[in-house]
Amino acid sequence: SKDLQEQQQQQRAAAEAHNSTLQRQVAAAEAQASTLQQQLADADVQAEEVKQQRAAAEQHCEALQEQLANAKARSEEFQRQLAHACAQTEEVQQQLASSSTETLQQQLAEAKARAEELELQLVAGSASREVLRQELLREMAASRARAEDTLLQLKRDTEGLQAKVDELNTCRTEDRQRASNLQAKVASLQAQLAAAQEQQQQQQQLDSSEQDPDELRPEGGMLQQAQGDSSGGGRRSMSRLADDLLDHEGKQPRKRILYWSVLATVAAAAHNAGLKPRGQQPNGPPTLATHLEARCVFKWLCRIAINGVALRPIASALGGAAGSWGTALFPVAACFNHSCQPNLALRFNGCTLIARASEDLDPGMGAFISYGPQVGESPCTARKQHLQSCYYFDCHCRACSPTTCHPPPPRDDLRAALRCPCSNHAEDKGDNLRAVGACVPPSALLPLCSKDPPCQPESAPCLGMGSCSKCGSKIPTHCLAKYSVDLQLAAAKFDEAASILERLQQEDSSASFSPGQGFEHVDRALTLFMQGLQVYERLLHPCNLLLGAAYHTAAKAAAAAAKRAPSRNTLYMQHAADLLHQSVSVLAHHFPPGCPQLAFEQVLASACSKAHTPQTGSDSDGDDASEKAERMLQLHFGDEGVMAARREVHLQLGL
């Protein structure tokens, strides 16, 4: 009853939180309505401004009319001057009668020229007056049209704003009605939940009266601490074990609960209506109980989400193509607790789950599997957040407890760290990589190459301020900006090179492929990879996972070049082996010894080393490393793990 009260209090708190959310939405709608009213007021202000513009246009028209009047005055002045010229002409004609003919003719010609000049000026004045009149008419028509369009647009905007205000008022009313309906529905669901829990408690009491209290049931993991079935093993015991699995129904996200509720209701209704699965005969035997309740389906969906195991191919654990065949529920496997550094490895043979010990287990030691990302695949903070959000517990395994872990877990700040400007590249040797100064960038500075990396390095969980962890020196802000540009350019080169390799891999699958074909393209890709690597090695910390991914993809380009240039096969394969050994050295600082990812990278490096030394015989050190890595893969996944690794070597390197 105490648990029931706590669940009811949690549901009541969730309902109150939902009501407060609806109230905030109503307040937001009211704020939006006030904003629209403010916009309506702004529209009125714009209308007033348009009126002012219209008044200014009328003033401009008046100015043009004044210019027209001035033109008329100038025309009248020209006419007066013409009359004066005519008078002078008559005077000259009179003088012609009393003076010499030659002088008078000269004066007459001058008078005619002046008269023609005045006549031309009069014509020009008339044309200018007509142009001014036409311009005035056009300006008045354009101003009138602009004013009408503006007023029409303002009228439409006003109507639209008013419609939005009405719509918001309607939505506010609907939200209030919906909030009241939800409150009633929550109360109804709480009553149904209480009735269902009371019925479940009664059923558990009836079941416990038939059980043997002396039988020991597994505790911990995702199992409840409950007594088991005294009838022994078999299907009934497995069913009882599955019924004891936790479902964390009260902790599931609201959207998931709504989706699963609808799904469970539809599934139960379809089954109870007599609908058969696809491919089953109409009169065939039922696959489930004669009657199915939606509540039962919903609880099993919750159990599968908490206790289900993703069916994944072995290649996904080796850094190959990620994917999942589906999700299955194994009640016995749900007994295992979680560890970010597990000592059990899971693989699947059809629908059978096989758990293999990946390290020596002493009597009394716990057997652990991983519920999500393991150490090396994700920072400690990100792993804890994932486990808390999906499985609702805080992880305190040996990988998440640096004080009790031996050897200590990897430093998460090195996953995405920059190189200290004061560090020397001569320090980048062997186990001394951790000693190189690391500067965690103050933001998500590092780009990620999304084209087939062996792992997906995330940004550091706690971003620093660019200060070195060793000497304390700080990268200046302008240098960080330059680093960002250089790293983005390098990432663009990696993307371009990866697209070239992807296109060439498609050509390899064709039957018309021949050695030497497309060598210039793969050589271009390898050149781009090496140019980007130079930038990465100069700016990134030598333990940065992005640098390890760059080594891996560049090695694939070198192997592709060796395939297309048989005459230089040895040179390119040696280059690929060197790059993969550098990738191994980076991964070794983040993944625990003996993990599948590290072992597979060592298998790739050994395969390249064997390929470039066929004439001198096998390298004893390389053979030992390859055999050790294959033994580690066999320890995790059996012989199928070794075969899967060899298939991945063929797919990634063509060997």
C-alpha cells in the first residue's frame, strides 16, 4: 500500500505538472494575443505614415505645378522677345528704304537669324512644358496607386491580425476545455490503476500461497526479489521468471506511455476480435491466450523495453556496419547486472543467446553484461546519463569508479582534446602519449568525419577553457578560431576522400573491375587523407579518438591503392600497416585490454603487415599479435568471431 500511495502521489504530481504546463500555454497564448494587438497598433501607425507620404506627394505635385507656371512665364517672355524682334525687322525694313542696300540686307539677315533663334527657344520651352506636365501626371498617378495599394494591404493585414486574435481566443478556450478533460481523464486513470493494482496484489497473494518459500530466486539486475515456482524448471518456471521482471511503468516517458497504450489497445482489440497474424490459417490454433487485456500487453511492452536484448551481428561489435536484427526478451539474461566493462560477451545463434566469459571468473564473482555503450565507446558521464534515462539507475561499476578500478579507466578529457602548443612532437611515442599536454576546447570545436569511422568519438563531457592539463598554458582565443577553421578544412578533405572511396567500392563490386582501374582516383583520396592527417597530428592530442579514426580511414585508402597498383603493392600495404598500428596505439588508451574493438584493429594491422612481406616470410611479432588478437575474439565470440573478423578484413581492406 505504501508503494501504491507513492505511485499515486507521483501520478498526481505528474497531472499537476501537466496542468501547470497547460496554464503556461494559456498564458503564452494571452501573451501572443497581446503581441498581435500591439502589431495591430503598429499597423495603424503605418497607415498614419502612409497618409503623411500622400501629403508629401501632394506637396510634390504642387511644386511641379509651380514649375509649370514658371515655364508658361518663360514662354510669354519668349513671345515678347519675338514681337520685339519683329518690330526690329520692320524697323530694319524701313531703314532699308533710306540706306544702302548692302547694309540693310546684312541687318535683315541678322534679324532673321535672331528671329529663328527665338522661335527655336519658344519651341523648346513648349516641349519642356509638355514634358513637365506629363511627368507631373505620371507622378500623381503613381502616388495615388501606391497609396491605394498600401491602404489595401494594411486593411488585409488588419483583417488577418483580427482573425489571428479570434483564433487565439478560440484556442485558449479549447485549451482550457482540454485541460479540464485531461484532469477528468487523469482521475479516471488513477481510479483504474488503483483497481488494477489491488487486483494484482490479490493475485500475488493467491500465487504466494501456492509457492514454496524455501526456493531461492536470483536477486539483483532487473529482477524483483521474489519467491519462485517450486515446481522446478521448464516453461512454467521460465514464465514465472519473466513475470517477475521489473517494468518501471511509472518512470517511462509520457510520449512512450501514450504510444504504447494505443499500441496495446489496438493489439488486444485485434486479438480479441479474432484477427489472425499474417500467414496463419483462419481456423488455426490461437497464438496467444483466448482473451487478451490491453493492460497486460502494455506491461509486457514496458518489460521488453527494460529487459530486452538487442540482437546484433558480431560485425557491429568489431566496428563494422552497425545494425540490429530486433529485440528479444531472455528472462535468464535479465538476471545479469550491468557493467560498463563487462566480463561476459553476448552473441546470438538464431534465436539463442550465448554468453561467454571474456575473462577469468573466480568463485563468488559477479557476472556482468553491458546494457549500453561500454568503456571506450562513450565518456563516463554520457554512459551514466544513458543508463539513467533508459534503465533508471546510477552506474557504480569498476569503470565508473576511478578509485576502485585497476588499472584506472581512461581519461575522458583526452577523447576530444587539442594538443598543448608547448608540447613537443618527439614525445609522441608508445605509452608516453598520455603525458602530452592536453587542452580541452571550450566548445564543440572538433569536427567529426561521418564516413565510416571505426568508432564515433563524442565531445568531452566537461568542456574546459582551453588550458593545458600538464603545464597550465592556455590557447589564445584567436588561435582557437584558427584551429576551428583548419580542422573544418581537414574534415572536408576527409569527407571528399571518403566519398571517392565509397564510389570506388561500388565499382569493385562490378564484374568488369581490373587491377589498375581507377588508380588516379584512389591516389587522390589517399593524398587528401594524408593532407588532413597532417593537420590533425599538428592540432589534435595524440590520444584523440578523432585522430585514431583518421588513421583507420587513411589505412583503408592505402589498401585500396595497393589493390589498384600491383607494382606498388608492398609500399602501400606497408603504409596501411603503419597507419593501423598508430590507430591501435590511440585505441589502446581508451579501450580496456582484450576488448573486441582493440583486438579487431590489431587483426587489421597484422593482415596488412603480412600482405606487404610475402616474399620474406611471416613476421614473428606480427604473427604473435595476430594470434593473440584472434584468441581474444574467440574468447568473446567463439570461432564465429574469428570468421566474422576475417570477413570484415576482406570487406574493409580487400585482403
